[in-house]
Amino acid sequence: MKMLPLTPSGQTPVRALTIAGTDSGGGAGIQADSRTMALCGVHACVAVAAVTVQNSVGVSGFHEIPPQIVADQVRSVVSDIGVGAAKTGMLASTAIIEAVAQVCTEVGIGRDQPIPLVVDPVCASMHGDPLLHEEALGAVRGTLFPIATIVTPNLDEVRLITGIDVVDDTTARKAAEALHGLGAQWAVVKGGHLRTSSSSTDLLFDGDQFLEFTAPRIDTGNDHGGGDTLAAALACALAHGYSVPDAFAFAKEWVTKCLEAAYDLGAGHGPVSPLWRLEEGQR
């Protein structure tokens, strides 16, 4: 795959911001975002929205950061360091979502703004453990999606947000239209969990055209953090000035390689791994 350009040593690299929750097991959340950003040669800035208690088996609890502190982290980073793109992950509550949407608009992050925004609307862990208060779904639809350059829900999140159960290409297109109708500039419906063929096809929609991105399906149970990794890679490419379709094509290839390199960890699902990039550097 064609990698993002690396900044020469000693020079300031491209920057990207992740606004999300932590993963104490290290497989997803801010930890996964930061790993991908670093291995894409991008300096990762973070705004912590929640702290989770989790491992490879599941999430047993989480603590929300006060909304003003979340917003202040974003404001502090953008005003001094500057970022080329931002992404959201776990935002936990209506109050945090509203604070993030407000500060993003204030500092120029979002659709039709100088800094593109990837919204990964994290609602639950891969084990089904809730990571978003149920009443906050309305804020995701009405506050977060309208400022998104691109939204990247998984199929469970698509169902929660739109009410559409994606089972084939027809329902995937309906879901993409519904997601776009909530205000996002681009909407993605991912096919990784739709296990109907030997390939995985993701659908990208901008209100006019559907674009398909297909990769081989990787047969592994170690896929923790896959959605975070895809969204982080997408933000990295956008920070480099890629168009949304080109950025998504890069992110799709990146997460496929990370699935190929996934490893066992703990008693549950291991993480997808961008560490394959280190092996390439040794060749």
C-alpha cells in the first residue's frame, strides 16, 4: 500500500486530534488512535472525554470527564499546536457531545470548516457493553452528525442511529442515505461485520454518489479497536490534505493490514495492530 509521507526527523510533523475515551486494556479508544497516528508519522494530540475500565473481555465501567474540561482540552490544543484533522470516539453523554460540538465549531473543526472532522459514533463496545448513555443518541443525531465531515459507524451503531438493519447492499445504501440525511457531509456504511462473502465492502456516500471500497475479509477474532483504527487512519490522511474518498481508501487498506497483524491478548478479543509498520521499517 502507498503510505502517508513521513516528515524528516527533527521537523514538525502533521498533527491530528482525537477526542475520545481511554481503553485501560490498550486495544481501542485513545490508545488505538495514538498508535495509528504515530505509525502513520502523525503527531497525536488528545482530548480525553471518558476513562473506561476494560480489558479484552469487556467494559465494567467508565467515568466521564467534565464537559468543560473536554472542551478546554480541544481549545488548548488547537489554539497553540494546531491540527490538520480531528476525530471523535467515545463521548459518553449528551453534555459532552454538546460541549464538543460547540468547541469544534468555535475553533474551526467540522464540515465546511478548515479542519475536517471524522465522527466515529461509539455507542457500545464490541462485547455489547454500553459506552454511551441511551438518551445521548439524540445528541449524536442532532448535534454531532451535522458538523461531521464524515461519519464511520459500525453496523450495530447504524441500527441504533437510523433504525435500519443492514443485511445486504440495498439496506446498506438506505442506511448511507439515512446517515447522510442527518447532516454529515459523507457517510460510511462498513461491511466488515456483514459476513456474507469472502470480501469486505464499505460504502461511502456524499448525497449524490455511492463509492465502494472492497478488501479481502480477514478471518480473525482479534478485531478489537478496528473501528477506532480505521477512523484514526482516515483522520491522518485528511490531515495530509487527502480528499475524503482518497483518505478513506488509505484507511481501508490500513485497517486491513492491521487486521492481518492482529494478535492474541488476554482471554477475550485481541487488538488489531499497526505494529506491522515497524517490521516494514526493518526491511
